[in-house]
Amino acid sequence: MRKHYDFSRARRGAVLPVPKGKTRITIRLDDDILEWFRTQVHEAGGGNYQTLINQVLRRIIEGPSEPLEAVVRRVVRQELGVSRGTRARRRRTQAA
């Protein structure tokens, strides 16, 4: 190590320039979500979990979008275990 370093031409800021089209942000994610992405990258043999998060978000944005109402109905049906046939039977039973 040197006894003296010359910082007269030094600049403050990031050591590496940010690539064009990228923005540094602060975001809060649940611990389990972040751990899942890190695990996926580790199991794949390495990489960057932030890149994986970016790829997943891009897939959602560019993929076919399903109306929010349809998503909510589908999720509720799955959670309640209600099929179309069951709903029809319920309606007939209630009408009688």
C-alpha cells in the first residue's frame, strides 16, 4: 500500500456506469419472494436474481393480458373448488 493516494481528480458516484435503459431504484419486496428468486438463480447454476426479476416482469407486461375480472373469477373458483357444473347445480337447487 502507498502512504499517499492522490484523489484530486477523483469523482463521486457509481464506480460502474449504469447501462442505458436501466434505472436504479429502491424497492421493498417480501423476504420470501426475494429468497425464491435467489434460490431459482442458485439452482440454475448462477446468474443474477435481479435480472430474473426483470425477465419475469417483462414476460408479464409483454404476454397476453387477461382482464382483471377474469383473473379474480378464476382464482376464486380455484380457491373455492367450484366448477361450472357445481354452479349450475346450485342454481337449479336454489330455484326449486
